[in-house]
Amino acid sequence: MISTPEQYEATKEWIATFEKKLARLAAKDDEEDPRVRKLEMDGYASFVESLRLELTEYKAQNHLNLNGSTQK
């Protein structure tokens, strides 16, 4: 669970990292079993989805508006 602005920003960075990994896997065309690649991609996609949910929950709890500043 995200509890600080620093964790919020770090989570956004992790999402970007995993999305880049997903893009590389999607573009990969080699001899690897496509089922293995799909499993790997599904795992990353699931993790990204979980992280996005944590961002949403943090924003809701901290009343963040779209530009990221707090409204208290």
C-alpha cells in the first residue's frame, strides 16, 4: 500500500519500467515458446494493474487532483 508521496512517485516509475518491459516482450520475435512469453507478459500486466489500483487508492485517500497537488 502506498502511504507517502515518495512511494506514489516510485510506484509511477515502476509502472513505466514494467510497461517498457511489456513493450519489449510484445516486440520480441525469437525462438522462445510463445506460451512462455504470454505467461511472462500476463504476469507483468497483472502487476501493472495492481500498481495502478494502488495509485488510484492513494489518490482517493489523499484527495489528489489531476495535477498532483493535495486538496486538504
